[in-house]
Amino acid sequence: SEAASEEAAAEEAAVEEAASTEPPAEETPAEETTAEEPAQPWKFYAGYAQHNLKLIITDPALKTRFGGQDELKSAMKRIRFGVRLFDVIGVEAQIGQNNQDTIEPRSVETGSYKGIFLVPTGTLFDIMEIAAVFGYAKFDMTGASASQDFSGPAYGVNLEIPFKTLAEFLPNLRIGGGYMIHSAENNARVSGGHFGVRFDF
């Protein structure tokens, strides 16, 4: 009958309306798979530098032993071997020896230099590496009339420019310099600047 047909049509319309207003089922997000990044290998490097040192004596007795001089100069050549344990922290060993032919009246020889250092490193202006150097050094200085051993904390700063920042095809070489306090004892202070190169393997 016509009434039954209208009732069936009304029920069908109600079902369709209910289905259209029902919120869509939430999609279950696919499980994200995160692959573990492979551990980065340690990075090794080696370098060579020329040091110009200055010995400043504050103790009167030590000054007398060195011929009455309170300020003496020295030159040292130094090699270093290091490893970057992390991207910004390295550890390096340094070995140095005298780099002058004769002992002049106002100069001393630097010998048997040994040191171990922690080297935090950052980047300056994206073209230069800047590193703080903290550690321990042991060495001796010998003049015309006396010799003195030094040992204790040593610290300084390095600035180096990687060649690869200039052009990618260049070798993994760095050139730069810095300044170090090699010893700061009560009777004397040894410090100076240096200039050299470094190669990263």
C-alpha cells in the first residue's frame, strides 16, 4: 500500500541520516619504526706546531740561579696525537723538545715536554674551530747556569681553520695557532703562542 511504502521510505531515510552523522572511525596510526643510528667511530688526528715560549721568574733565588734574569725566551717544537671521543670533546697527548741551536744569555732550552689534555671543541662562524685545552704538562728548562723542572696544570686555546671549509676537494688538513699557559707555579710562569698544522684521519 502507499502508506507502507511511505513508512519504509521514511525508515530508510532515517537510517541514512544516522549513518551520515556518525563520526568516522579513528584510524590507528601505523607503528613508527625508528632504526638505531650506527655508532660513530672515533676520529683520530695528529699535528705539529712551533712554540715561542717565555719564562718569567718571580722567585729571587731562582732568578739568581738563572744569572739574575727574570725573563727568558725559548723555542720548542711539538707534536700531538689526539682522538675525538665525541663530536665536541677530544683527548690528546703532546710531546715536545727544544728547537733552538744555542743558549743565548737571555734564553733557555725547553726539553722533555710531555702533556695530556682534554680538548672541548666548537665552531666559530662556521669556518673556524675553537678549542679549549685543559690538562697536565711536565717539562724542564735549562739555561747557561741552571736548570728547572716544571709540572702541573696547563691550559690554553686553539684556533684552527679546516681546508675543507674553503673547498671540499682539499685534504682534511687544518692550519692554526693558539696560546698556552704551560706552567703557572709560585716561583715562575711559562707561557707562549704557537702556530702549526693538524691532519685528521
